[in-house]
Amino acid sequence: MLENTFELKQNDHTIFGWIKKPDKSVCRKVPLAVFMHGVTLDKDSMPLMELTGHLVPSDIAVLSFDFYGHGQTGGVWDNMSVSKWIEDS
């Protein structure tokens, strides 16, 4: 499995995420699943990691990131809103 992390500057915070790909995806295209976590989760939460563990060996790449106020991504929990999450998407 190949893994890359990324950071994207978004207004007043930085979005942190990762993409995990099958080893052989270097030589060919593979489908991509994008995981967007729920309110109390983050990009590294157990349900998303478990699904990633099934998809990547099945030749499906997975991209996940933390929304505003979650995980590594900046932002104050009390200031989060649906509009901030839409901006992050």
C-alpha cells in the first residue's frame, strides 16, 4: 500500500488528509473512494480505516481528510458549521 499525506490552506485553517493506493496503482489507473467523516469522527477514525483496509487490497484508492474543527485540521469546535465544511469539501 502506498500512502501520501497532504495539507491544503483553506482561509483561516489548514486541511490535513491522506490518500492510500494499491502498490500497483503506480502503473495504472484505479478507482478512488473519497471518505468524508461524520461530526464526531476524523480521517483516521476506526470505521474509515477499516473500510480502507478492505478497499485498497481490492485495487481501490482511498482519500480522506479532516473537516474544520476535527482531527489535525485547524479550527475551533465551537466555530464549526455546515458552511465551513462545505468550503472544505
